[in-house]
Amino acid sequence: MKTQIPPSPEPPVEIPRYWRTLGEREETPEARKAAHDEFLPGAVDVADLPAPSEFSRRGFLGLMGGAAALAATVACDRKGQGTIVPYTRRPVEVIPGVANYYASARQEGRRAYSVLVKTREGRPIHITGNDEHPGFKGKTSPRTIADIMGLYDADRLRAPKAEGRPLAWAEADSRMTAALAGAKAAGKPVLLITGAVASPSRKALFADLKAALPTLEHLAWEPVRGDGAAEGARAVFGTDVEVAPRLEKAKVVLSLGADFLSGEDPEALAAFGAKRRLSEPGQATNRLWVLEGPLSITGSNADQRFPVRPSRIAAVAFALAKALQSRGLGLPAGADLSAVPAGVPQGVDIPAEAWKNLVNDLASARREALVLCGAEMSAEAHQAAHLLNAMLGSQALELRAAEPLATVKDLDAAMQGMAAGRYAAVLLWDVNPAYAFPRAQAWKDALAKVPFRAWMGLAEDETAAQCQLLLPVNHWLESWNDFGSGELFILQQPAIGALYDTRQGEDVLLAALKGLGAAVPADYHAYLKARWQKEVYPAGSPVAFERYFEVALHDGLVKDGKAAPAPVFKGATLAAAAKQALAAQGGDLELVLVPGFATHDGRYANNGWLMETPDPVTKMTWDNPLLLSVADARRLKLNDGDLATLTVDGTTLRVPVVLQPGQAKGVVTLALGYGRTTGEMAAGKGVNAFPLMALDPAAPNLRSGVQVAAAGGSKPLSRTQAHHRLDGREIVQSWSLAEYAQEARDRKKGPELVTLYPDQEFPQHKWGMVIDLAACVGCSGCMVGCQSENNVAVVGPEQVTRGREMHWIRLDSYYEGDVDNPKVVHQPMLCQHCDDAPCENVCPVNATNHSPEGLNQMVYNRCVGTRYCANNCPYKVRRFNFLEYTADKVEPESLIYNPEVTVRPRGVMEKCTFCVQRIEDGKIRAKGEDRPLQDGEITPACAVSCPSDAIVFGDLKDPNSKVSQLVKANRSFKVLEELGVKPAITYLADLKNPAIEGGQHEL
Amino acid sequence: MSSDAAIRTGAIPERLLEPPLTEGVVTPGSLDDQVLAFPDLRPPKQWYIGLAITLTALVIGFSFIGYTIATGIGVWGNNSPVFWAFDIINFVFWVGIGHAGTLISAILFLFRKRWRNAIARFAEAMTIFAVMCAGIFPLIHVGRPWLAFWLFPYPNQRGVWTNFRSPLLWDVFAVSTYFSVSLMFWFLGLVPDIASMRDRTTSKVRKTIYTVLSLGWRGAASHWQHYEKAYLLLAGLATGLVLSVHSVVSFDFATSVVPGWHMTIFPPYFVAGAIFAGFSMVVIVLVVVRETMQLKNLITMRHLDVMNKVILGMSCLMGYSYMMEGFTAWYSMNEYLHHTFMNIISGTYGWAGWLTISCNIFIPQLLWFKKCRTSYFWMIFVALAVTVGMWFERFVIIVISLHQDYLPSAWRIYKPTMVDFGVLLGSFGLFFTLVLLFARVLPVIATTEVKAILPGAQPSHHGDDHE
Amino acid sequence: MGTSNRREILGRLAALVAGPLLLGRQAVNVAFRAGKETPPEAPPAEAPARLALTPPTHSVKRRG
């Protein structure tokens, strides 16, 4: 070894004490220091030495230790472990682990939703309604919640593209400018097709563009918004109108095929729910009459529903007007109903008694009655509905003049113009006519004749394939905008910077404007602000504009207070319309084309959350079967899942069939928006029904003389519920008001359930839930909200067919009574968090157990997947990861995950947690602020997403909490209570208010 | 009584005398030559063909098992609400098959049923193999099989213990105890035979193996004394297990809340069913062994006749159980139970219900006839029907009960996939491969025990050879 | 002689163990160096595995 003690002289014998060196003996300062030091001078640490020629013991042990540690570390590496990348420079806005919220807004057709976007680490992950909005009150639509998926759609176009090659924006701009300038110079028209214009700033931008490019022709087109509604409104008001029901003011609501409770309109749902949520019999409620062909969500909630063929709806409406006239309600000036015979029109199966009651209800409620007409109905039906509202003088609706929308006829004209070589350029922005125009092939051929074709959109679609220049635009979560809805402006602001090399569509137009030589602000944000400063900012306000705008962005809205004047009703066209309505016949079978619940007009067909959310009525996912009435299906010898051919005007589709109880005889229904050919999720799901649409704008969605025939063979249905009969099981309670009165008076208490086990103890909290079935309409908003909050996997149609969908909350619907017109009850079903949960004692590894707060918890890490718990769950709300549904998810799709909820791998059971992450968040917040938890502070995602506030969550230990109060309500019941599992969820019985028997006679 | 008097005088009437349990002249030496020579003989061609078939089934099955483990339970037809299907059907089916062996070797031993001696070894081997087949399914049916060891209560740093309230955990104990006790019992019985084979064989390799396995057995009187005592003790232990194992397996169902599962009759009903299925399987295999291995003189028609009587008795018990199920459904006035019972006899899977009832109740009634009990054709026909019927009985219990339980909204039809059938085939492949291998390498008949029942082996004052 | 035999065997055993070890180490070195020495002219990956997330500009957050 190198360490050697220097040789020391012989020690003198006379020195009695021990010493090591001469210096030490003489106690020199150096020696004293040396003695203090651990190592003698000359001692060297091995580690500091140059590499030894042979292995030292120390080095060997060091390396061995290192190797062992390394081996142990490597051996401990787990598959699927990701890398944690910390921020090198943290963005100012982003605090890891803390959610940011942005008020923003979103448009769907003419409707704008004010929303609150939750972001985590810069990623938008969850959408709720804006709580500041006086109408939405924190609620929004299922499609809005799900549209976050559009942001992370893997199919999004990530950079501009021309002729199949990526392109820089500068080049794209110059090509666009060149084309537009060329058209301007040549005086040739330029066609711009967009969706509905709901934004005043966008409208101003279009006006600026029109000024810079006078040959611009603009069409705002919404393929499923119902041209009949537009034509009808134009006939009686001379303008397009938007009808906003005010259900809080209505005692009697009559729907003529209007599906206003579909979840699209959270305000309507909130008002409807509020009217139905009775705590005592005899309280004021409303009555919903529905006359419709297909069974809609609205129809399933009706107090009185009668199946009526859509071709006869207009005749029914005119007959009602006639009946009301005879009851003394005045006709508006110019209206003439002399040709309308009294009584129920022929071909309509409404009993005379019911008809009398309906007329009575409307005539007695008058201003508190409301008639709504479905968008798919004919123009005549809409005219008649407007007439009825005018006669009733209804207060329960708001009519607003609206920006006109292009009808199929306008599109057809544009197509003919393109074919004739009229246009120099076409700009298609967020529209997909190559898919959604009824004559798609003719459209494609015509479009090919336009020299310059530019497409703006999120993901390449059928239309993009026809265009030369593809310009990817921002998702709305990356965009600025404003929307005006009467007295209120709502603002859209980005919740995230653009993910890709994309631009907001408005910015593309601004660049074009700049190219055309107009003086415009640098970007749309500046444009919007400038317009707001000029138009919206109140003159003489004490607040500076910057501050004013900041507050507006913070709140997401500004109250303007300027109500637009209501359009004036003119009855001149009614006589002709009535004549046409009386003559209208649907033939042997008639077809109604309705917007898909998930797909709408096809734009959400690539959205897995929506595609897998079952249609609230048919419970179908990923597909659009042809819905037949049971009687027609029997006649045609068709059964659920059988393939049939549907022929309309020479166009034939092959579709699977679903028998829909409640559908009017002679009516078949097909949903639009399926059968896309692009998009990873969308392609090949269902059939495209747009080719069946008529080019007649009066009623493009209604086709008569339809032929349906068995095509042989069948298709397994990707349906989540196929059994709707209760068979006398008391799983769900639905009472008429008379039954409610009786139940409230003398309700039988079931026998006391005894148990051998001691009761569970809940020292602090006991979480519970109450679901009011009277308020629940079945819109499925809770399902989408839950899916978003809890990272619920999308499994695809094949897995749904096999019965493996993963939804933690589902909507069960049960039919009762006549198969031609059954009573329907919807029941949200989720983990009941039973106190004596049957799932808990059968798990061999203790992976599911009870928390001291009453939660039935699922420990994913511990679960080995015996599935015994799911077998033993009487509610069948447990979901098993039969296959690996999540591990293959990469960015951008994985960015949608909520970091507070574990993403479950295959082989693991999962189920509703009552949003335990929100409970804990609330508790931590309260503890941090040193205060007790407040009632209503903790809300699970389903409750937040429920537009009609049917779901109430809270602490059952707190006797004053809302949930504790509701549990004691006289409508309360528990599902399968007789099993003694003590569920923590209480349901409140559904209420129906029929006119004939058991309902309130005095409304 | 005259017969008592006859016994006192030593003149036992012919009809009361137990007939000889072997046919023809069997001496201890000829017995050894007949039974213990097999391992030293070159197997016949049929054996190779049989092994090729069973190995093919085994390989197919295990490839499907590998596929399942690699991909997930989703490759099976299981769904919500039918979370259990072929996996647990096969498990219960094989555990049931595994009941005959121990019953024959232990319970009949305690009852001094001497006819059991010739067939006990084979039946016990079948028990072991059937339990091995059964053991595969709980392992592969879990979602994450690599974590299946968590079902064992072992000390761990996580501080998580297993849930002793779960019937699945009881299963783990019941089946593993049953397997180990059966294995010990079987091996104990084999020791003297292996020692004989050790002494007979000329092959060095075999000799070494048999030497190790015979545990130094020399046939000393003290060896025999200890052996008999241990055998008796293990028989006593195994007797309790025969009744407990399938009772515990039935608790998986009986203690749940699923209508159609939650029934107090399940434990005895399952045990009867297990003996029923096990005996049928023994009959099938015994007939094949008896014919192909020329053991007709040792496994006589009388053995088969007695076995068939047990099958008939069990069939009647099954019939009673089925009727009780119907009675309970009616008498309880429980609409859910009623619905489940109606599903068994009508409904989508009504055919499976009727197949079960026909195979398990109606067809075995043929065994009332002596002609059927002693005819290969009829007994094989009945035994195959019972095997099919008992498999479908578990299908009825598991799939029919689960597919429509409480909430109609959750009801769904179950359809098995190719993989389900493949794994089932694989389990049969494993079982028969093991049976074939066993028949070649170990004595299929317990020679030491049969020697004890040979004419003259039990000296008595009334026996013929005393004179 | 026994000693020399044993030595020989030990040497062979050492070679048997060390050979794969050294080769393996070399292989590991090659593998790791390959990462560092990616030729600069190699085409860039089609899309980055992780997307660059940027906070929105000009937006006003509600709370957090």
C-alpha cells in the first residue's frame, strides 16, 4: 500500500509519555496541528491516487457496492414508468399541482355556451358551464363537455398543407392573397362558406372582408339546424328567428316534435327540472304534452305523449289553432283558418278526450302556455307553431331575430354556380359539404371546377380532400372570440397556446385582408379588443377599458342590457300553409332524419367520448341504426339487429334495425352525422344519412314514400341496454301526481332489515347522494362529465357490443305499458356506495373496502382482477378492464387525462368513486382555510354536469345538509333496498302529471 | 334367525358370501408380473397415438392460455354482467372430477369396501390430475395473473393481509389442502409398489428413480406397521376434505347475493354433483384401461357395476337438488330467484338447462337395469352424458344466473369465443396426457392392496383355503 | 500436476465468465455511444413524442 508512516527516530527512554514524532515531543505548532489531523503527513486517501495498477480492496468493495446498488436499481425498474420532466423555466401562469380556470365560450350552431375550463399544468382537462352566467349557472351541454377531446384529436392537421406537402404560413398567406386579389381584379365572385355566425366580432370581420373584397359571397350553413324552421320563420316574421324557451314561465308546454330537453339547452333543462322537483304533492308544476314521430328524450319525459307522424304535425298544429280560435283566442291579423276543419285531423291517432284536454290546457294557461316545434318539422308546422304562440300570447318564450342561415337550396345554387365556373375561389371554413350536402358527389364535381379552393378546419375531412390549400385552424380552446346573445356578451379566450402550427380562422382572414391592402390590427385578439373598445365598452365608464376587458375575460361575460326588439308576427301566408299542411301525407312509411345525439352533424364523429355515450333513447353507441316502430317491424318481419335496405328516391342504404317502442307507426328514423370516411374514430361507424335529405328547404329532414325491406343477415348492435321492461320489479318508482299524494299520505314502510354485522361507523363524514328522477330527463350529461373527470376509457364499438363499456355512471331507461306509446323512466345508475357492500367481502385481496367516510373504495394497485366483486354487485356498476384500453395512449390523446385520477391498466376493476379526488380537494381546502366544510362545496362531476340539478351530493352526517333533507323526502326510495346492502344513494320518485287521470286538473 | 345360526355354525349360505374380487387364478406373483411389468415394456402403438392426440390438445390449450395472459381476459367471451364464465365453469368442473379418487380411496377404505382396492390407485391419480387441471383456472382467470400470489396470506412489507371473509380465499385453502393431502395419500400408497418395481427393473435409470421414490422401503414388518397407520390417518384426513372442498367451492356461489347462487342447498348439492361427475369420469377411464392394459381379471365387471350404482344414486340426489331449486324459487316468492329459475327451463339458455337435466337426471336412470350397468356401451353412454351434463350444470349455475340478475338494464347475452373452447380443450389435453403418462410409468393398480384381497390372503376360519 | 490442472480449469472458467462479460460491456458501450454519435445529418423525427405546451397569452384566469 502507498500509505506509509514516515520512519521515526529511536524514542529516548527517559521520556515517560508516548509520542510519535520528534516534533510532537517538542510540541512544535506543526506537530500540534498534525496530531489534531486524522491522517499523518504523507497519508493519502486511496481515492485521490492515480489508478492503481492492481485492484485495491477498498476499490473493489466500492465497485462491488456500486454494482450491487445499480443492479438493485435496475431490477426495481417497472415497466411503463415514464420520465418526469420538470419545468426548466416555469410559465408564470402554471403552478404544478394547482388547477387554473379560464372562463371561455364555445359555439355550436347558433347557440353559444359560456364555459369554465379547468387546466392542469397548462392542459385543459375539464369543462363545466360558467357559474357567472345567469342562464347556464355552471351548467352546459354534454357535447360541450366532450369537445375538449377535439383539442387533443390525434387527427388534427398540424401545419398548413398544399398539394399534400407541408407549407409555411407565409406561403399559404401569399397564395391565398394572390387568389383573392386575382378574383377581385377579375371581378369574379369568391365564395365563403362557414358555420352559423354567432359572434358579432366575426360578423364585423366578414363585413370588413366584404368591403375589401366586394365580390365576396358568404353562406353560413348548418346542415342539421332545420331549414324548415328557417323557412317557416321567414314566412311569418320575414326574418330568421331564434326561439329560446323560458320554461320557468310555462305551465303547459306542447312540443310538436321538438326535442328541447335533449341536453343541448342547459337553460331549458334547468327550468324544467326546477318545475318538476316537488317536495309536497299539490305544489305547482307544469305539464308537458308531446306530439312526435320518433321517441325523443323530450317525449320520454312527457306527461302526455301521442305518437304522430311528422307529416301530420302541421295539420295537428293548425287544428289546434282552430280549436283555440273556437275557445275565443283571437287570431293575429291576416291569419285565416277557415279552411281548417275542427277536431283531430284525419290520420292522427289522438283520442277525443285527450284532444279536449290539450285544448283545455292551452286555452286555460294562455300566456303561460308554450308551443315548440322541432327543427326537423316542415315549414308549415313552424308557421303553425308561431301562430299558436302568437294566439296564446306566450310569455314563456323569447323570440330573437337571428342571422340568416343558408338552406339546402342556397347550397344547391352555390353548387350550380361552381359547376358553371362562376367562382374564382372558394373558402370553406369549418364546414364539410362534401360529406353533409345531400348531393355530395355533384358537390365534389362542381367544386373541382373552381380554380382556387381553400379549406380551413381542425382535422382533414371529406371536404379537405377536394381542396388545394389546407389551413389548420385553432380549436376553440386556443382561440379568441365573442358571442352575443341578446342582453349578454360572452367571451371566448384561449385556455392554452396553440398546440400546433395553427392559426385561428379569423387570423387567416385578417392575413387575407392585410394582403388585400386593408388596414387591420395585427391579430384577431387585437381586432376583437378594438371592436369591444368601440362597440361594447360603455362610453364614459369610470373603469379604464383594459381593466373592463380584463374583468370581462375573468367573468367570461358582460351584461349589455340592450334587448333586441322581438320580430312581429304576420299571418298572411298561413292560409296557404294550412292548406298545404292538411294535404301533406307521408305515404306508407315516412323517414325522419334527426341530428345524431353524439355526432350532431358529423363534426363530433371523431370524438370517442361522445360516440361511446349511448343515445339516451336507443342506448346505441358508435352507430346509427334505423329505428322502426314495433308494429312496422313486425309487419316487415324485422328484429333488433337485422339488416334492412332503406330506399328513398332511388338512394338505398343498408342499415341495421332497432325496434323503438313509442315510435309512431309508419315512421322510420335515422340519425345524421355517421358514416364518415375520414377520422380514425369516425370512419366507417354507421351510415351516412345525408344523401337521403331532400333539397326542398321546407322540410329537408322529412321524406315520404320510403321503402324498407329486410336485407338478410344481421349486425351485432353496439348497444348498452337491450332490456327495458321492469317485469314488475320495483327498481324504479314513477308516480302520477295522484299516486304521489297517496304515497305521501300513507306510504308503506318496508320491514326493518336486520343484519348480523355491526353497523359501519362514520366518525366525521358520511357521503351520500340523492338523485331526483322527476328532474332527471336522461340527457346523459353526467356520463360525459364523469368520463372527462375520471379518465374513463373509451373502448370502441366492438367492445361495447361484447358488453365491456367502462362508464362509471350509466342511464338506465325502463318502459312501462303499451309498446306503441310506453311510459319511460330514466334512472342514473352508479356505484351505490353501500354500507354493507356485497362487493367488499368477496374480494380475496382486500382491494375494495369501505372508507370511514362511507365511500366504497377501489384500490387499483391491489386489484388482481378476480371479478368476484362485479358478480356480487346487484347494481352491476363495476367495470372491468378486460383488455388494455389505456396504455397505448400517447400525446396528444394522453394530455386529456385528469392527473388527479389514476389511469387504470388492464385486468383491474374500477367504478364510481364519488369523485374522491374532489372530496379530498374540498377537505384540504377547508382545512387550509381553517373552517368546517360547507354543504354543497364538494360536488362530483356528475352533479356538476347535470343541467337539471337532479343529482345532489353531500354529507349525510350533517343533518342540515341538502342531501340529508332530501333523503327524508316523501318521494325517496332506494334501489334493491330489500337486499340489505344499505346503499348510500337515495332516489326520489319520478313524477308524471297526466291530464286525464292522476294529474293536476287545475294547473 | 336362520342366517345367524348359519354363521354360528360356520355354514354361510352362498348368497351372503362376498364373491371373489378377482377373476381367474391370481397369485401375488402373477399380479406383480401383470401390473408391475408395464413400465418395462415398450408401449403399444395406440398409446403413442393417444399421447399425440392429448399432447396436441394440450399444446393448443396452452397456446391459448399464453395468448390470454399476454392480451387480457378480453379475448374470452366474458362480459358485464357475466364476469365469470368458462373459467370458473371449468374450475368447478375439474374440482368436481377430482372428487371420485379420494372418495374411493379414503371413504371406501374406512368403510372397508374391499372392492375399492383394485381401482383406488387409478382413481386417486385422476384426482390429482383433475385438481391440477382445476388449479390452472383460478390462476389464469384473474385479470393480472402475475399478481395471483397475492391471494396467499404471506407476510409482506405492504402490510396488506388477505380478506378472510372472501370465499375465494377459502377456495385457495380448500383446494391447495385437498391437493396436497391427496398427493400425499397417493404417494404413500405408491411406496411399497415402487419398491417392488425397484426390485424388478433391470434398467439402471429406472432403478435409480424408483430407489429414490421408494424412500428405502424394504417391506420390513415395522415398515408395514407404520405404513398402515399412516394410511389410516391420511384416509381419515382426506375423508373430511372430500366433503369440505366442494362445499367450500359452492360457497363461492352460496354466500353471494346473486339470485340462483344464494342457496343453502349448494354445499351438499355440489358434493353430490362432484362425486357424480368424478365417478363417471372414473368409469370412462377405467373401461379404457381395463381393455387396453389387459386388466380384466383385476378390474372386474363387478367393479363397474358397483360404480354405476353409485352414479345412479348420485343422479337421484341431483334430481332432488334440482327439484329443490325449483321449489325454493316458488316457495320463497322471490321474484328474482323465480326469474332465474325460469331462465333455466326457458329463456335464451333454456336448452342448456334442459341438457343438464336430461344428462344428469334422465339418462342415468338407465342404470336401474343391470344390463346397462354391465354393458360397456350403456355405461360409457351414461358416463359421457353425465360428464357433459355436469359441465353444463356449472354453465347453468354461472352463466344463466349472472346474465340476468337484478337490474334488467344490465342484462346481457354471453357468447364464448374460440379461446374459451381452446382453453377447455387444453385442460382435457393436460388431464389425459397425465393419465397416459401415469399408466406407463407407475403401477396403475395398487398391487399390495390387491394382494390383500386375493382369495386366501385373509386367513379365516370359514375360508376355503383354511382346510 | 493436480495444481496445474486446476489452474488450467480455473483459467478456462474465468475466460468463460469474463468473455461474455467483457463482450457485453463492449456491447453496452456501443449501444450508449451510438446514441451520442447520431450523425447530425439524420432526418429529424416526424413528430416530437411530447408536445410543447404553452400557456395562453392575454388570457385572464379565474382562479388557481
